[in-house]
Amino acid sequence: MRAALRLACFSRCSFSFYFHPHNPLARMTTQTEQQLEDALIVQLETLGWDRVTIKDEADLVSNLKHQLEVHNKTSLSGGEFKQVLNKLARGNIFEKAKTLRDKVDFTRDDGKTGYLELINQAQWCKNQYQVTNQITMEGSYKNRYDVTLLVNGLPLVQIELKRRGLEMKEAFNQTNRYHRHSFSAGYGLFGYLQLFVISNGVNTKYYANNPVNRRDFKQTFYWADEDNKTIRQLSAFAEDFLEKCTLSKMITKYIVLHESDQLLMAMRPYQFYAVERIVERVQTTTKNGYIWHTTGSGKTLTSFKAAQILTQSPHVHKVVFVVDRKDLDFQTIKEFNSFSEGSVDATTNTSNLVKQFADETPLIVTTLQKLNTAISRDRHLKTMDELKDKRMVFIFDECHRSQFGETHKRITDFFGNVQMFGFTGTPIFAENAAKNAMGKRTTKDLFGECLHKYVITDAIRDENVLKFSVEYIRTFKGKDGVQDIEVEAIDTAEVMEAPERLEKIADYILTHHGNKTHQGQFTAIMCVSNVKTLIAYYNLFQAKKEAGEHNLKIATIFSYQANEEDAEADGMGTGDDLPDDSSPVNTHSRDALVF
């Protein structure tokens, strides 16, 4: 009877729930914010965090002094610590993040200079870990914070909780309010926060600390395991992410200080695991590997962080980041230096590249072509030969390039102690490998096993890339209602590239462009199968624009091959060496480009 009543209530009462004292789901549903907070603190204690009572800034400052003394194995007089506090109070969020990763100098009472380490980055587990709750800070308004994680006495992680059923956006907005009203109060120690965690128990996300006007709820992330399975429950998140060694590693290794934008960037879980796998492989093996992360998932940041960490290894002589000439190494250098100013020296020619191999430059960004020249030309070999046995790591961007096979062999033959890692959004497998002079070479053939995957379906699920909306438009059909046509019976290229078909597609695009782009709020990109068709479309759209049929901006971009096959060199010419001035001539695809 009781079960029947429960079912009836579920079916008829939208907002009712049958509560029973032994029903765990009922307890979860009615769990208050305070219960959520208490349970989290108990769990953190089991993970090695020491619980401490800190009521206000006076307690926070007193605790900071003691923790810094313990961490640095020293003692500070009142005057010495006052100097330290004054230095800690300086700067904005970004500047304080840099201070955190440096040492603070002060003048001791005897006139000597002393230094305090704020956090141990090299041995990230060797820090002092505390958890507290309900710290009250008073700025323009008085606020009381939920759960604060302290490392060596500094508040580095703030956790804001909402009871089950409430949106996490409320917790996000609350941290913004705290930032405006009280984080800068007193000595501004809450300016050292590196991460926020927001949760309603069921869903939990993290994000980097930045000025309020530079925050966006879209830049809050779920944590995940190595197989990209999202970890949402607060207890599971705490077990994995808030474990003290994992969290301090995240803070010291996987928060990137973006110099050009003066922002903190917290790496996403798949980026974290990819770098970890590369670093682990370099530390424990001599094997190669590749990372399969989909386009738009931040491969440049991931590869930069891997390169940066590896340059700090005493066992690695140099890290070389290699891009194809088509991808313009200037842009990559610019991006790398935006993460860490001056971390990369540009290589304008092969001679400069060779000099960088010989000097103290720890991280080099260069092109595949210049690297090939450096190990192939006699004038460079004297310098390069001295590096043959040095321990180096090469990281290749877009390692699916089909022409890489021969150069890959040349590099592996030349360097005897090098490890190679590739990043790609489109790996080459056996079924789609193109045959060249090296035979059919796959990404695995060149780099070994895949160390981590984050594919397009993962990115769409996580809302890290835009979703796809797929529509199929029929452009031709069989004659007389015939549905099945053997492939051999038609010239596919002739049908697909027929001028009549191209014009119908162009007309369709012009007709529906406004609707598809929300009246021009978005741009559009059109992909075609070959350069010849691309140029035909470009000319078609330009002609329609000149005829007044549209006012869209049309541009085309493609990479030409220096010695590509010439379609006109077929031995079937008329014998006339001069072109007919009445018709356009395009003997090379490069001629269609405007520089």
C-alpha cells in the first residue's frame, strides 16, 4: 500500500517527494548547504588537510606567519614579517600569481637579506596544507566564505557551495560579489587565490581566478578522469582533484600565466593528462608517442606546457617544437611567448636555428623544413654533429602531415638520443594512409602509441567546441527515377564539378546565407575537395557579386605546392606556344592567389 502511494505521488505531484527516514535519496535531496560543507571538510581531513579555525583576517595573518616559518624552517620577528606582509599586499591578481611562484626578500633585523619561499614548485607535495571555513572578511561589505584551502598559510583555493537543486551559476556570481566587496580587504591575501571550485553537490566545476570583468561562466570546467569521463559529484571531485598533492601540482604546474593578456589559465583535464603522459614517458622511457586532441581543444597550450615542464628537467638538453612551414612558425612563437614572455627565441633562418642548437636556449620553435636543412647541409653539419648524442625532445605540431615520413627518418637517423612526440587532431590510420616514397606510413608508425585521446565527440559533449548541425541537400539524381547507379557508370568528378551544379550550390548559399548566419552575426566557411573547384567557386561568387546579386565578402585560402602537377602538360596541346588572350590562363594554382 505504501509503495502504491509513493507511485501515485510521483505520477501526479510535480513537486512532491515521499520522504522516509531510511531513504538515502531523500537525505541527499534535503541536504543543506551546511551539511554539504561539513561533509566536504571531513572528507578533506581524510585526504591529509589539517583543519584550522580562522575567523577573520587577524587569524589569517597570524596563521600565515606560523605556516611560512614552518615551511621555510625559520623564525620571523614582528618587523621582518611586517615587511613580508607589505610585499605580499602589492599588485593585482596576475602580479600576485607571479609573486607566489617567486621568493619574497626582506631585510632581517641583523641587516642581512632573507628569502621566503611561498610554495614549493619543484616538490609540490612538500607544502603545508590546511582547510578552514566561514572566514569573515570586511571590505565595502562584510562577507563570510564557505570553505578555504590554505597552502603554507596563503588562501589558494576558494570553494563555494549551494544546496542541491540550486544552479551553480549562483555560486559563480557569489564569488564575483566577494571579489568586488571583500577579497581586497586588509592585506589583500585573497588576491592569491589561484582556483575557485563551485558545487551544488551534484555538479562541481573549477576555474582560474581573474578580475571579475575577465571571468566568464563558460570558462568553468568539469574535471574528468583519464578516459574523459566527467567527474561531477562533489565527493568524487574532492577525492580526485582536491587531494593535496594533485591540487598543488595543478597550481604549480598546470595553471598558465598568460603574459600578453595578464590572465591565469587553468588547464582542462584532457590537457593535464596529455602533458602528464608525455612527461612520464620522458622520465621513465626513451619511447615516442602522440597526442590525439581534436581541433579547437587548445593543442598549442598543451604542447607549450609539455615543452615548458620538460625544459626544467636536468636530463633534457633541449626541447624543440616543430611546425610545418604552412603553419607559420611566427604565429606559434607569438602564442608561446604569450604564455611565457621571452620563453622562445624566433629563428629567422637556418643559421640562427643552428646557433640556437649550440647555445643555452632551452626551447626552440622552428619549422620542419629548417630542421631538415640543418641536418642535411654540409655547412651546418660541423655544429649539428656535436649534438647527435644529446638528450633532446622534439614536439611536432600537426604531426599528420603526409610529407613528414621522409624527414622523420632523416631526423631519427641523425639524432641518436631524441624522443619525438606528435600532436594531431586528425591522425593517419592504415585505412586512410596515403602511399608515398616511404610506403603507407601511419601516425603510429612514426610516433608509436597514442598517449591520450580527446576526440570531437568528447569536445562536443563538454561544450568545448560548437555542435554540428548537419543537413543533406540533394544536388543531382538518377535519370527516369533510376535509384541505383554503378560507380563505374559515371564520371564522379565530371558530375560533382559540373558548372551547372556549382552554380546551383552558389545560388543556394546566397539565398540561405542570411538565415544560416543569423543575418550576418556569424561568418561562414566553405570546404571543397580540391583547389581547382575552390577557384571555380571563388570566380563564380565574384561574378555574382559584380552582377549585383550579393554584397558578401568572399575570400579563399589554400596552400600551393611549389612543383605541383601541371594539368596542361598532357601532350594534347594545339602546338601554339602563346595563350589565347580572350580566355584566362591558370598554369599554376599559385597564380590564383593575391598576395
